[in-house]
Amino acid sequence: MWGNFIFKIYILSMHSSFQIFKSHITHPITFRLFLLQKLPSAFFAGLRIALLTQQQAVVSVNKKWFNKNPFGSIYFAILSMAAEVSTGVLCMGALYKRKPTVSMLVTKSEGHFHKKAVGKILFTCNDGEAISMAVEETITNKASTTVTCHSTGKNESGELVAEFYFTWSFK
């Protein structure tokens, strides 16, 4: 019991590079340049990081002309993109400057839609600890591991609009 508790604290505290990653990725200009270079559709959709810690990421997207569907709401693929970024930025933070290097890849995704997505939608993922543990297991055992992350999208009234599950593989 104590061993598992100490292991969790060790994993969360040992990755000091996360703060450097956070300062780069949450800076408005560098984040937009990153999106333009690596995820241009996310750039044009207007994704923003609203909050980032080692345990939690919140990504926002607003309904606008570029990301609307014919039904007056945000297109489902844009919602999926925002949800994926909320999980992926936690993975990237856990991997930043790690030795040996570890690659990441989405191997499965699943989405559920509960309400029409209009206005500003915030996607929240709270799986940073599970991601850090999977990365540490990959490095320690030199074997591929997976983690399934949950991201919930809520509107400005706090109502659940959509939820997604992304399975990330680390190798």
C-alpha cells in the first residue's frame, strides 16, 4: 500500500521538465505556431488551452463559421479534435525531454454526444496521473503500454455536451 503511494508521488514529482513544457505550450504565440505547424486544422478551428497542470488539461473551442455544421452547432470532428488535444497535451507533457524517448499514438477513440454544441465548449481531461504512470511503466519495462483517457466537454452553463475516450499507446 505505502509502496504504491510513494511510487505515485515519485512519478508526479520527478518530471520537472513538465513546467518547461507548460511554459512553451501555454504561451499564446508559441501554442498557435505549434498548431499552425503540427495541427493546422486545430489552428483554424480556434482551439485554446484554458488550463494545464500535470493532472489536468482543459481545452476550449468556440462555435464559429469555420467549425459549424448544417444544424447550427459545432461539427463533431472539431469536438473530437478538442477532446483529443485535452488528452494529448497531457501525454506530450509527460514525455517532454524524457530519456529514453518514448513515442505516442492514438490507437482507439470513442465519442458520445449528449447535447447540441453551441457557444464555447470546454473539454477537460483529468488523467494526468494515469498517463504519467503509463509513461513510467513504458520506460521502466521497455515495453509498450496503453492508457485510456476520458475527456468531457461542457458548455458555458456547465451542461455535458460530449465525452470522448482516447486510448494512447506509448512505446
